[in-house]
Amino acid sequence: MSDASKAKTRRKAALNTPSPLGADATRDISGELNALLSDVLALYLKTKNFHWHMSGPYFRDYHLLLDEQSDQIYATVDPIAERVRKLGGTTLRSLGHAARLRRLLDNDADFVTPDDMLAELREDNIQLAAYMRATHELCDEHGDVATASLLENWIDEAERRVWFLFETSRRA
């Protein structure tokens, strides 16, 4: 067999990661986790976008808050993808793949006020937590306690971000 034929065979080789949860659970949970991963990547980039483009009298506080939040969001990327692989699924392969799966909207505006940035990120984090809860319910249906446990922590983190964004944007 030629080297080119061997390379093609390797590209088509099944990953066959063993999972006690079964094929349906692998398909369903991996699909939801990949959509969640796409949303997390979108929220990470939006949070960094707003961090980079923050302005105004509260610049330093907001800039630091969004930097802290983006770090927390980014910290979930690898664990989500690795959980998909542990279940026996495959995960995102490109930005295009992520763009097709994501549900959170981008913000490409030339200028966004600081108050609008905080409000948009608050709403996105509320939505992300809702997607995580729905994924948790799916995990419960399939008996996937490990993924459900991870989701519980990430939901708590998203709710904390919502709280901080809400309190930061309140005006006396």
C-alpha cells in the first residue's frame, strides 16, 4: 500500500473511544456539547471584543472585569471538548464548524456603549446558562453524571458572571 493510501486510510479510521453510555448518549450529548462549545467560543470572543473596545469613565473596572470573565469562559473550552472525546464523540474541527453550531449572536458594531456591552454580555450569559441546563437535562436522561457534574459548576460560573454584570451596570 502506498503512503498516500495509508494516509487516506488513517484519515477515515474510527476513533472508537469506549463509552459505557451507548451510541445514542454519545450522539446526543456530544452534539449538545459541541453546540455549547460553539456558544462558549462565541461568548469568549465577544467578551474579549468588548474588553478590547471598552471606553469611558469606568474603563479600568470594566476592562478588568471582562478580562476576568473571558479567562473564566475560556477555561471551559478544553474541558467541554475533552468531555466529548471521553464520551466517544468527535468535536469541533474548524471555526466554520463552530459558526454553524453556535446560537449566541455576534456583535460586529463599530461602537457599543459600555452599558450596552454589559447588558448584552449579561443576556448572553443568561442564555448560555439556559443551554447548559438543557444539556444537563439530556445528561440526566442518559445517566451521564460526569458531564452533568461539570455542567453544574459551569452554570454556577455563568450565573456569577450574570450577577456581576447586573450589579456593575446598576445605577444607584
